[in-house]
Amino acid sequence: MKEKLIKMALDARRGAYAPYSHYQVGAALLADDGGIFTGCNVENASYGASCCAERTAVFRAVSEGKRRFLTIAVAGGLEGREPAEYAWPCGICRQVLREFADGNKMTVIVAKSVSDYKEYSLNELLPNSFGGESIQ
Ligand code: THU
């Protein structure tokens, strides 16, 4: 499954719309029912209106009725090149993932390729996080 998600993230990266940063990102998100949703970054001339690949994938999945996620694979790098570094999810995307995941159980994979990747729990990337239970 890990390999499949990484391949799907690398493939989704090809859909990235990143004419400003030229940094293209793809993500593949595994839901708890086995469904997989991909996303890419979509930039905007008004930079703040851009959306990261991870959030594109989460919002696609949530809009299809999914609410719990188990794993996400992320791959990114400069346009026209294979990923040279691991593409770490930004803070906003970590927080968005946290809304729909158990931080101890969710695995975040950052990949350069199917054979070169690292994996972390979401809690490792977003410790002591804030969530809905605190405001209910
Ligand atoms: N980006 C992502 O897609 N995911 C992240 O977690 C970090 C950044 C995108 C946003 C923007 O289009 C480009 O990478 C450069 O910041």
C-alpha cells in the first residue's frame, strides 16, 4: 500500500498548477474505508489563495463523505525534476490532517521515490496539537 500511495502522489504531482513557485507537489490520501484521494498544489496570482496538495486531497475526500484518514504520501520538488528533497507538509496541512485523523495512528510518508521515503506519525509532526475536543 505504501508503494501504491507514493506512486499515486508522484503521479498526482503532474497535475500541479504552480506557475509562480515552480514547486510541484502531489499527495495521495488513504481513507479508513480503503478509498484513495489524490491532490496537487493549485496556485493563484493572489498567492494567499493557493492551496497545497495535501489540502486538495483532504478536501476532495471530505467532500466525497470521507471523515477518517490513515495514511498520506507526499512528493514534491521543482518543476521538471524528480523530487530532490522530502516535501514536508506545511503547518496548515498538518492541522487540517489532524482534524480527520488519530494523530498516533496516521502515517505521513514523505517520498522522493518509491524506494526513497521516510515515514512519521502525524503526532510526531504536530505534537501537542489543538483539536475540536478542546472546544466542545
Ligand atoms: N506546498 C504544498 O503543496 N504542500 C506543502 O505542504 C507545502 C507547500 C505548495 C504550496 C505552493 O504551491 C508551493 O508548494 C510552494 O510553497
